[in-house]
Amino acid sequence: MALTAPRALGGQGLPVSTPGDLLASDPRRFIQFLEAGRPARVSDELKARILQGLPPEGEVTDLDGAARKRLAALGPLLRATGRDGVYTVKVIDVPQAAVSLHARVVLLVSQPALRLLGAEELQALVAHEVGHEYVWADWERASTARDHARLRELELLCDGIAVVTLHGLGIDPAHLIAGLEKLGRFNQRWFAGAIRNVGDYPTEKQRREFVRAAGAWVARRESQATEPQASSSVRGRPR
């Protein structure tokens, strides 16, 4: 299918609409789209207003060496996705284990999540949050309409974007599922019956199966990349 760049506002113009569409598309073209069609950065002025609007309490700055090391591991991923200097990373004191993106500029990592996750699991979950920028407007529409089925589709699409990102960095996408399941088990243990938006997310089984399928799909990039070489050499065109 044809891939086009998104419009100026972040999170619009993703060239596939459903997880099935993603797996049916050409992985090479989709990867090219993600690289060439990154959502526009939030302006410095808007980012400043968003940061000023955050509550003054709740941020955790007294971190031990292990926690700082895990956060530092986000550097290569943020650079690879063009989000280095775009996101402000904040560790927050809340009881839930969560990693989330606020207003496209603040990457929130809760203390329980930072304790639970290894460096590669944290990278994988942040790769998923980066994926949300590509579907930001669609997610807001679905959230406003309480379209739970669409929200579940969008979560899987973000998982697919994360798989592409992790594959490019040489990180096993299995870390995404491992991280999600760690957070899920923690939250179920401590907040069983109190998680109101559970219907907005695919089940662990659905996510596990989709991430495996997406990993196989993106791996086709390597096999496909070698196929045209013989014909292109006949035509005399350099690769």
C-alpha cells in the first residue's frame, strides 16, 4: 500500500488502520514511513506551558544508581526515534506501576515501574509510548467516543511500532511483553477490581501473539532486502 507522510499535527496519517493492516503491509516501506514521517515536535512554547502545568509535588529526584542507569538506557532509543530533547523524563511517586506519555512531551515513569523493569523492558515500553504519537489524534477520538474496540486496536498498533523500533536497535521484542506482564501482575495484585479502563487494552494473550507475529513480519525486511540484488545488478543500477 502507498505510504504518505503525516500531516503537521503529531499522530496523524499512519498509513495502516488496524493491526491486520500492519502485518499485511510491506515492512520496508512501513519502516521508511516511521523514519521519514515522524510526528512534528511540540513547540517550545507549548512544551514550557505543559511543564509549568504539572503539579509541583510527586516528582522523585532522589534516585539510586541502578535507577539512574536504567533511565540512562533510554538515551539510544530516544535518539533513534528522534525524541531525544523532545521528551522530559520524570519519575513520579504514585502507587501504580506505569509508563505513560503526557501531552506528547512528558515521559512519566512511576517508582514501582522503575523498580520492576529491567533496562531493555523499560526501553520497550517507552518505544510503545513513542508509537502513541503516531496515533495521538485517533486515540483521542476513540477515547472521547468510548470506542473500546478501537482503543484496543490502537494499543496493538503501538506495540507494532515498538517492535519495529526495537528490531532496529537489536533489542528482542520479547522484552515488550515481559515488561507489560510485569506491570500487569503488579497492578492486578495491588489494585484488583479497581482498574477501570481494563477494557481499553488487549489481553496479555492477544498482545503476546501480536508481538510475536509483528516480530516475524519485520524480520521479513532482511530477507526481502536481498531479493532484488540480482535483478538490480542486471540493470546496472547500484543499490
